[in-house]
Amino acid sequence: MAFELRIWFAVSIISLALQSLVHGKPQVPCYFIFGDSLVDNGNNNALQTIAKVNYLPYGIDFPEGPTGRFCNGRNLADIIGQLLGFDKFIEPFATARGSDILMGVNYGSGGAGIRDETGQQLGARISMNKQLQNYRTTISHIATLLGSKKAAAKYLNKCLFSVGMGSNDYINNYLLPQIYPSSSLYTPDQYATVLIQQYSQQLRTLYKYGARKVAIFGLGLIGCTPGEIGSHRTNGSACVDMINNDVKLFNDQFKCLVDDLNKDLPDAQFIFINVTQISSGDPSVIGITVTNAPCCTVSPTTGLCVANQVPCNNRSTFEFWDAFHPTEIANVLVGSRAYNAQTPLDAYPFDIRRLAQL
Ligand SMILES: *[C@@H]1O[C@H](CO)[C@@H](O)[C@H](O)[C@H]1NC(C)=O
Ligand SMILES: *[C@@H]1O[C@H](CO)[C@@H](O)[C@H](O)[C@H]1NC(C)=O
Ligand SMILES: *[C@@H]1O[C@H](CO)[C@@H](O)[C@H](O)[C@H]1NC(C)=O
């Protein structure tokens, strides 16, 4: 099993490397990205917020250096974009101009959540509702470029959309009872349900504005991040099990959500990427040996890397770059299996590669 995974991974890495050499046509004409810091590629740079990272050592392994990506190198959206065959990274909404938007736009924003108030203690952020508004702005520009609203809608039907929201609704909301009332208003089960209900509305809005091929990323094991391990009791466990249990209540509702959306919305295909499943295997098979400590020197208050400190030099052996965000190698693992599922549990009902081909 471990051996097979290693072979599979080696093959993925090789094909990933090849993708960047072959300047063929991408598998979809456009890729639109909604989410939080796992995909933000610079949208927070000009905002008044603690949650921005356009300084070294962020970007130390990225060709353009620090860009606002919460990683040493490529983030999850970058990896998916490359696997889809794009030879350029999708531009952030904050700076995308002209006909670039026909290739897609990245709306991701660090600290953002499904709920509007999520992340407010960090400062400005672009919530999922605000990201949908920004997307509408893009649509009107696309309609101008293509000559009509109808042409824009037809074009958007062919694009791939990815959405990854919810981590901050836990980390920067429910798990901060001193700042947010959500944990006294809702039991973990109730909170998971209200989040899913609101998310469902947002995904239906996305459909209303032309999205037909949508990949939804579930949440990872938030209770295993160095940030949460450092601020909660683990009670002898390797992770904060209480947090993982709460988040599981949210993740467990996606199969139903995807089934409902696919049943209710004509011509749409929503899929679910099971990030928990993908990241719960033994990471040492791909050379990751440090799973409980960040690679960079982190600020104890924010969990982000302190500016201009030298990070660990063997970055591909670390799962975490800072206290909350994965390293590029960990993003490659999740991205490759989201694109090309290794087991039926990785993606439901199928993977991004098949979604792109529809
Ligand atoms: C710690 O684990 C023990 C054994 O599983 C359990 O009985 C106890 O309630 C746990 N304590 C906390 C604070 O989670
Ligand atoms: C996601 O993976 C977890 C852990 O492997 C599993 O328990 C769960 O059923 C999976 N969810 C879906 C929708 O496949
Ligand atoms: C990573 O490198 C550091 C210093 O170069 C070393 O102390 C550490 O043991 C290495 N870790 C692994 C997992 O190889």
C-alpha cells in the first residue's frame, strides 16, 4: 500500500512537472476560485488586516517570491490550475485586468468564511458573500468582452469552479468563545448544520450566476494544526480530538449536500473533495516526517511566520509551513488526489479530472 502510494505519487509529480512544460490547451477554458487563505493569492495584500503575508519567508519557493500566498510555494489553487493545464497562475481579483479574466479569477481571501462575521478580529477580509459579489462584477466585464450577457453565461457554463470555505468559521469564529458568541448559541451539531445551510445558499447563488462544474473542498483535520495543538489541551492525543470531532460534523454533511445540489439544479455537477481522507494517510510515504511543528518561526499571537526569519531548510519534509497552513508539498499531495482520486473516498462522486472532461 505504502509502496503503491509512493509509485502513484512519483507518477503524479512527474506528470505535474510535465504539465508545466507542455503548453497545450487547458482542459477547461477558465477556472474560478473561491475560498480562504488556502487559495488566496494576493487579495488581502491591500486590505487592513493581520491576515496578509506579502513578505518573506512566504513565497521563498515561489517563482515570483512573496505574493500574498500563505505558503512557501504554490497553494492549492495553483496546483489545481496546473493540473488543469493552465500555463499561467489564475490572477487574484484584486489585480486581474482586461482579457485575463477570461481565463478565470481567484477571489480567495485569508480569514474569510461562510459567515460574514468570521475573521473580523483579524481585520478586513472578503467573506464568501462578498466573493460572490466580486464574481458578479467579473461577469459583467466578461459580458462586455464577449458581447452579451448570454454569451457570458454560455462561456461560464464550461468553466471549472472550486470553493473551499469553512475552516475560518471554526478557527476564527466557533473556536474563539471569548470573541464570538457562536459556541454558546449553537451546539457543534447545530453549528455544522447552520453553516451547511448558508453554504448551500451560496453555492446555489454561484449556480444562478452560471457555474455548472463545481468542486467543493471539505475541511482538513484542523485539530491537528500546530496552531490548535498549541492553544488547546490534547489530552494525550496527537491532535485536539474535540476540534476534529466538531469539524467532522460539518464534513459529514457534504455527501447529502452534493446529492441535493445535483438533484435540484439542472445541468450542474457538484463534487466533494474529501480533504480529511486525503490528508489522514501516513505522510512519510512521500517524505513528510514532521507533522506537528511549523517550518517557519511563527508569531505566537497570529500563528503566521515572523517576517524575514530563516525558515527550516528541508521544507519538503514538513507538513506545515506556519501554524495553520500546509507547505507546498502538502498542497501537491491534496491537489493531485483532488484532481486524480487515488481511492473512491478521495472525491465524491468523482474527481476534478472527470469533472473537467464533462
Ligand atoms: C481525556 O481523555 C479521557 C479518556 O479518553 C476522557 O475520559 C476525558 O474526558 C478527556 N478529557 C478531556 C478534557 O477531553
Ligand atoms: C471522507 O473521508 C472520511 C475519512 O476517511 C470518511 O469517514 C467519510 O465517509 C468520507 N466522506 C465522503 C463523503 O466520502
Ligand atoms: C531538517 O533539517 C534540520 C536542520 O537542517 C534538522 O535539524 C532536522 O533534523 C531535519 N529534519 C528532517 C525531518 O530531516
